[in-house]
Amino acid sequence: MLTQYMKNKHIKNMFDLIEDYNINKILNIDNINDIVRLYLNRTMLFISVYGLTDIRYKVIYCVDFIIDICLEKLDDSTKNQLYELIITIDAYPLISKILPFLSITQNYVNYLKLNLRKYGSYYYTDKQIELYGKIFSQNQDIVFSAPTSYGKTHLSVMTILDMMRESIIKSALIIVPTKALINDYRKTINKLNKNITVNVLESPYVHPNFSENNIFIYTQERTLVAVDYTNFDDKIDVVLIDEAQALADVLNDRTLLLIKALNYFKNISKIYLAPFVQDMYDSVISNVINSSKEPFSLELNSNDSVVSNNKYIIDITEPNKIAWYNATFAKDNTELIKIKEYSTSKLAIFDDDTYSFAIDIILDIYDNFINKNDKSIIYIASKAESMNVALKIYNRLQDKTMEPSSRVKALIKHIETNIHDKFLMLDFIKRGIAYHNSCLDSYTKRQLEYILGSEDNFIDKLVCTNTIESGVNLSAKNIFVLIKSKLQGKQPEIKYANLLGRAARLSSNTQGNLFYIKMSNRFTKYEQEFYKSNEIKKIAPTKVILDDLKNENNVTYRSFLEDKDLSNNQKEKFLIDNDFKIESDIISNGEINLKARESNGLDYYIDTNTILRSEKIISTLTSEQINKYLNCLGNYDDTKDFVEFLSYCYNWEYSCNNQIKNRMKDTNLISIIITFLVQGRSVKDIVNNRIEKIDNGEYNLYVDTKRNYVKKINVDQINTDNNYVLFDKDNLEHLNTLIINSLDQTQNLIEFHVKKYIQDFYYRVRKIHGNTFESDDFGNFLEFSAIDDKKIILIENGIIDNFALTEFSKSEYLKFYDNRKINLNQLLLYVEEKFSNESPYYYAVKDII
């Protein structure tokens, strides 16, 4: 049917119009209405005779273009035809994009049909309505796999809120892979909630009132803490798991914690959300999760999507030449359509060349690929290279002549005040370029996400790493993909498809542009997958072999096998296949010995011998010693004593894997960062403190500016690594390496490594010495890096930025506190009056309302 559809001259005219616009960026307004009207007319006729099978994705492609580019140039009659076609092809979410432009009178029956699908300003498809009903019935485990931007989160949260409104449920748990997503979910709940009281909780160290409506938004780690601390697992009515495809990677530490967490909710209905995956339940979930509920799977592919993309290959592998190909409907490289060829003075890219060289070639003709005011994400599969690429782009640009928006001014002020006034990101932003990676603090990342997703065009180029892959709400009209080798982690095809889905988002533009930069003469895996990016992916669980158990980096999987309280098909199959027998708590196959033990999951990353060692040491502590450690936070000397005790107790020098061992040796820096975090001090303070210690002759620092690595060496030692040079505080490049390293230590070393040991120490103290040894300070620091109760109240209300917590916990703000609630609207008015809307304090509040 597709061939017959494409033969019609009016349909072909529509596709020619789209191609011409995408190449030349000019719309012929003289006959645009006629072309669109005739296309809509012939498409409706074709569907009435032959149906929609095989052509829906082509129809959606044209409809998205019409909405994005042509809508304001159409007459009322043509707009009404567009509306009718959208209903015919079950693309109801698109109605919200065109409704403000319509002048249509509906009869009462059609009005009812349409508004039954409406929730707020959103309209649901038939399949979305089906899923709503399945979740609402609460008697199955739901597996919902759909393309990025399909509205999985929106639909699931809306259904949960409706169930609370009807008193069907009281408490829901949402498990997210990253802390960044907690605030995204909080915003979604605030946006969708219609006049019901709901407590949104993100701290596991609370004792909630289960007679009220509660939504807990936790990572898997926080879920395990909450189970251990409050035994809330039997009070939860429904569990939602975001980015559930991660369950396939059973050698990933955090996946095993997620499996352990879900083990507590065997009899609770669960909602698994995943992008672009097939047979998720049979291939993955049924093997790792035990459940008493029957499954219901709804798997959608790109043919069910209501947004679309243009796809292009930019070949830079030939000397002095750049070739631009259309790959939108190509199945492989034999079906590419050459658009243009450009001359360049630069040589060809080779496999061992850097991303910076590749982007330098692209920048020569960048303006040919995009519209003037369009925004672009440039994806680089390397954190270090992402900053180098941003620097390369910065060097090719001029400072913006336009006035920055209030939000951009606030971001600049935040970086100057709280990170460093010589941080190169400031100069980048002034030229409309920034980067987004795991080193950055949460406020900076969040503001970049807001700016890129809005109509604010001051920052129009954002270099990203794999932070874009894991559900973060980050999108742009154009995505340029540069992958030199491979994506990090397991399931790269799924991550890749998830990444490419960021260009077209219903909340911004219905049609995006994807550019794959061909950097190798080989037909690489990622070039092949680029053609198949809109196909649903077959998910393959990680295959674990016996050698994996011998790998020192897989301590967590060993602990998972040793856990007495957890059983699933994957674990049992591995033990049987590798001839393990269990006798007197010893699990052995003659070559490898494991010891069955009880575990709350939070100690999975610690090997059994280290656990036995730590328990022996902790058991000898006196009450005075325990209380000293539990009350050390905020005092540097006491914190340093505690950190050194942890290093000894958990044998960091030998038990930590090689990737972090050297970083964990610097107990002095760890203690400074913890103390400064608790005191509400900034990264700028940490940087200045490190420089002060160098000036005082306490140690020498050496920097590797290419990788942004920093190495501390005693003053009497000699540096033997030629990649490192002696730090010079007056060298801007050296200073930025120290700034980035300090950000990374704060965001990653403390959060993902040190806190794990503090958490385990706190658990074992209470296990060995009794629950009388409880510390609100410890619990609050572990979750929020703060101990002041006023700060905790602010965090519980959604304000999470360290600088804002320090400010808003001052006595002048107490008038906005009501028990443990904050009047955010009144606080925002006060902050605007005191600081203006060009202050980071303003957006620390505004972004959560």
C-alpha cells in the first residue's frame, strides 16, 4: 500500500515540499495552503479506501511537519482538515498543538468523544486509554514500553493521582534511577494534581502518616533504606519503576539493588516503564523479579508515535569533502539520498582522531544544517571529550550581542558565586554554548535543561554525554551524534534509541532532526543502528559466566548470590549451571566459595570478609566513640577522625576497586568536602581551600588538563607521570581542571562512594549496638548532604540547591514555614522582591511550583 500511496502526485508534492524546506530552510508561502490542503484531502481518501496500515508513519511525518512549520500559514478550512486527519489516525495528543489555531464548531456527541480523552490540556490515544484502565484496575503488573516522548510518565502519574482521588489507593512508590529525576516527577505531580492533598516524600528517614495520600519518590538505594528504617513495604499500594530496561544488566551494581528493592513488593501491583524494548517481561522481568501478579504488556513502537524525525548522515571521512545524505526512510546505507556535497580545506577524519577535530569540520558548514534560531544537542560518547568539544566550539564563536534572559543571568550569577568566577563555562555561556555532564552541580544542569527546552535562544548549543540517556528531560530540535568507539554500559542499542528520541518532543517541536557524523570508513554498529533507531529493540539480559564472579569489580553480584532473603530465576539458574551446592551456609562449586548471609541490600558492594572485619571492629566501639562519630558532621577535625576510621574499618586501601582506590586515599579532601557540604559552603570554597593548602606548602598538586585529572603528591615526592604538570593557580587551564575536579569529587566521589560506607556504618551500629543509636544528622546527610532541620523541610518541599538551602533557612524566612510545609508562592514573591528574577534564588523556588 505504501508504494501506491506515494504515487499520488499531491502526496508526492507534500514530501517534496518537506525536502525542499529541510535543505533550503525557506517555505514557499504562495502555494503552501494548496499543497497541504490537497495532501490532507488525498490522504483521507486513501485511508477511507485502503486503511492506515503501512502508511501511518509517513502520514505522521507529514502531519508533524505541517504543525511545526506550516500551521500559522493555513486557512481555517485546511486547519480543520488537519484536525480531522489527526483524529482519524488516532494521534490525539497532537490536538493540543493545533487547538488554539482552530475555529471549528463541534456537535455535542463529538465534543463528548473528544473531551473524554482530555486530561488538562492533554489528549490520549486509544492505547493510552487502554493502559489507564489496566493500571486503574490494580490487579496486574503493567509493562509499558513506548518510544521516548510518548508520555509514559505523564499517563502513569495521572492514573495514580486519579486512583488516590477515588480512594482506591493511599500510598504509591516511584523508583527512579537518578536523583535528578526525583524533581522531574515532583514537578509532574504538581502539574497534574487536581485539588487533592498528597504528601510527596523523597527522604526515607521519615515516619509518614499512612492514613493520608503519600507518593514516595526514591532511588533504589533510598527504597532499601526506607524498608530498613520504617518497614513501609507493606503499606505501599502500587510501585512504578522508571527506566525499567536497566533490570536486564544484572552485573550492574545499581540494578542488583533495584532487584533487591523490588523483592519486598512481590504482592504489590507494579508499573514498569521502558523505552523501545520488546518482550520485556518474558526476557527480563520474569527472570529477576518474583511477583504474585499476572503481567500485562503494552509494547508500542515508532508506528504508534505522534512525533517524528528527519535523519541525516554527514560523511567527513573523505579528504577535503563533506557529504550530506538524507537517511529519513533509508533501511541501510544503500538507500541514502545525497543532498549536497561541500568542499573543505581540512583533511579526512580517521579513527584515532579526536572528536574536537570532527566538530571543527562540521562547524565549517553548521549553518547549512539548521535553521538560524534552532537549538542543537551535540552528543559525545566521552565526558572528557565533551568539554574539549565545547571549548572547540567556543573558540569558533563570538560573544552574543543579544541580551541574556533573566534565567541565563541567574545561571551566570550562580556559577560566579557558587562554583568559580574563573570557570570557563561562564565564557562558554556568553557565546551560547554549554556542556552537560555528570561533573556539574544539579542547579547548573537543571537550568541548562530548562533553557534548552524553552523559547530562550541565548544558549543554542549544548554538548552532552550519557547524562542524556537516562530519562533526563533534555531535548532540542537538532541532535548531532558523534560516536568514535562505543557507548558506555550494557544495552547500547536501547540507550542509543533513547538518545535519538530527544529531538522530537510533544512539549516543544513535533519533528526533529538527527545528524549522524560518519567518522569512520567502516560501516560501524552505531551507523547501522542509526537507520534502525525507530525500530523496537529486542532486549537481551546480561549473560553472566563464572569468570565474572572472579572479577574484583563484581563484588555486588557475589553479594547478590549470597543473599539468603532473595531468590529469583536468574540467580537459581546461574548457581545450577555452574554446579554450586549449598551446605551449612557455604555456597561452593569446589573452585569458588560464597557464604550465605542476611543482607538489606545496602551492603552488596562490600565483600563478605570486609563485612565480617567491619562488624568485628564496630562491635568494640564504646558508646562514647559511637556518639562522637554520629555527631561529627559539621566539624572538620571530628569528621576527619571519622573518615579515617571508616578507611581503616572497611579497609579502603585493599577493598576498594582500582577505579576509585586512589581517590578514596585522600581522607583529608573527603573530610573537607563533607564538612563544607554540611556547612552549606560552595564548590568555590572547596577550590580556594585546596589552593590555600598548596600555598601553605602542605602538598603539591599536579594536573592533567586533557582529562581534567588532579593528583596530590607530598612536597618531598617527585611526579613520574609525564601526563601531569605542576599546578599553577595563575594558569586558567590549570585552574579550570581543579574546578572541574572539585565538582566531580563533590557530585560523584562523595555521593556514590563515601556515602555508601557511612550508610553501612550507621546500619551496623544499630544492628550491633541497638536502635538507641539513631542520628537524624546522619540520615539527613546521607540523603540531603545537610543536617539543619530547616534545610530538611525545604528539601521535603522540593528546594534542593545547597546555596538556596543556606539562604532560606535564615530566620527572616521562617514566616513562610507552616509546620513542615513551605508556602512556596509567597516565598517566591519575597525572593523576587529581595533578589529580582535574575537571581538563582528565584529559580531555585520557581522551578518547583
